[in-house]
Amino acid sequence: MKYRTLGKYITEYSQKNKRNIEYPVYSVTNRNGFCTEYFNKDVSSKDKSTYKIVPHGYFAYNPSRINVGSIDWQNCEENVIVSPLYVVFKCSDDLNQDYLKYFLKSKDGQQMIERKVSGSVRNNLKFSALASFEFNIGTLNEQKIIVSKLKIIEKAIENEKKQIELYDELIKCKFIEMFGDPISNPYGWKIVTFNDCLENIENGKSFVCASEARIDNKPAILKLSAVTYGIYKPEENKAIINEEDFIESAEVHKSDLLFTRKNTPELVGMAAYVESTPIKLMMPDLLFRLNTKNNCNKIFLWKLINNDLYRSRIESAANGSAKSMSNISKERLGKLQFPLPSIELQNQFADFVRTVDKSKVEAQKRVDLYEELLNKKMSEYFMD
């Protein structure tokens, strides 16, 4: 293994779909690689003669998004097409596609990309810049051995993440088993409003903050993404420029129930329960804090709000068009109705959730360890 220039192994490919053949249209994302689900229905009617062809085994990336890992090699069809904005290239027979993909998605690869795109307004990475990368490239057999080792670690990560998903499904099933459909209310629970169950709804605060995450032990403000998907993520935050600007009344505390009052139409009105918050954080103005009365358990309310069967009712409280940000006011949220079981049954459910969440935490710890190992090994293989 020794450092070699990537340009010796890759060749740009700019074949356009000039005959406007009905090849499948794909995009490349950092999470799913080559995929089709990000296109609206009218894309099939557009003239695609300028789109670029990506044969099987070839790479493609969006020059303005490769810095977040949006690059992959095409392993879906004989030929697909991508936006004319994409860069397409092929590897020589001496470079394994997965070996290159692992490098470009590794921390070292991403840092190299960041250095090459720095100074560009749109952070575009040209093919010529990509071709100038230098890293360890051994024989094809050496590359395949390394890829097989990395895939073993990656598979372990996938298995743990699937286990976490199963725990989430278990909680959803337990909710329906204990309380029934929250819309049809088959068990005949008393119908109440959010106002009947909330002491108050507190607003977050709005002010100027830095674009980067907090540093050292300084306080920070949560980003919307810390709550968006129903799981509290304290690491999703931005630094507060002036520490004295921190507003104590908006500080996030253990056992808080946070609610996204503003977001895209499909994600507005999600809730996250704060099991613990190891750092000093403040709520942004995009969030509410829901303070419950004695008749309502916060964990029960958390799972109700995020329940797929109840989402339509939450979304009905939102203002805004389908193409813009939606907003849920305190007034509209307060008037929403739902079935309220006895507090004793709610508490039983909350105990069940806490038990399952302990298993989820252990699984997540294993994910973190495997990801740390994966990053360590990739750095050893590619840069040492």
C-alpha cells in the first residue's frame, strides 16, 4: 500500500441522453446512495435529453453536495440517468468501487473534499479537483480484503440500527394494544383536548447565534433537527455568540416534552421527550415546551403525538401551504382532541417505554462503538 493520485484510476464520463431514451431517473443522496424517491411525478414528462447516462458500475455525484457524502456508484440498473449538474466517472480495473466509496465517505475523505471546495461560493467539487486526491491505494486484491473487513463492521452497525427500529415498533404496538386507535377510540376512553391536559405551553426564544455547534462547555441553542424526528438529540445545536444572552426561562431540562410548532408540512408537530440533557441548552422559537397536568403522563402524550394514526389530526392544526413551512399555534394545538386513558394505565405504558428505551440506549452505544471502530480502521487503511 502506498499513496497514489486518484486521477490515475478514474476517467470522467459525460455521455448525455441525446436520444431522450426513457432510462430511469435517479439522484444520489448521502444516506441512500442512488435512489429514485426524491422526484415528483412530473419529472417523467420532462425532456431528459441533456441528462447524463450512468452505466452500471460508474460513479456519480452532485458537485455541490459531495461535501455531505452524496456520492455512490451505480449498482441498480444497466443504465440510469441523472441531472446534467452531476459529475459522472468510471474507475479503471485496478480500483475497486467500494474501496473508493469508503474512502470518499470516510472522515479523511470528507476533510479532503472540504479543503478542495473551500473558497467556492457553492462548494462545488470539480472532477479535476477530485482527481488530484492522494491516498493509499494498493493492489486490487489488497483493496478487496480491506473492503470485506469494512463491510463486516458496517453490517454490525446495520444490525444494531435494525434492532433499534424493532424496539420503536414494539413501543408503537404496545400503545395500540393498551389504548387502541387514538382516532376511532375503540375502548371508549374519555375525549379531552390538549387544553384539558396542559398546565401551559411555553415558547422558545429567538436571537442571533453562530452557524457552528457549541464549543467547550459553553451554552448553546437547539436546532429544529434536535426534535424533528421524535427523538431528542442534544448534539444538534448551534453556539450562542454571547453567553450572557442565554435565557434561563427557555433552558431545556430533564423530563421536558418539546414540540415542533413550525416545520415542513410532513414534519410539523412532532414531539421529543428529554430523558437527560448533559449540556446547557436553550429552546429556539420553533419549539414549544408542553407542561402537563396530573391527569396526563408526558411519555404517553409524546407517543400519542408521534403516533402514525394520530398524525393527520396534528397536521390538521397546522397553517401554511403544502410548499411552505407550516405552523401550529398554541390556540389550535390546545383545541385538538384525543382519548385519555386513566393515569394509572398511562403510567404503566410509560414504565414499559422506559424499559424498552434502556435496551435502545445500549444498542445505540454499540452503534457508536462500531462507528468509531469503522472510522479508525478507514483512517488506518487510507491515510497511514
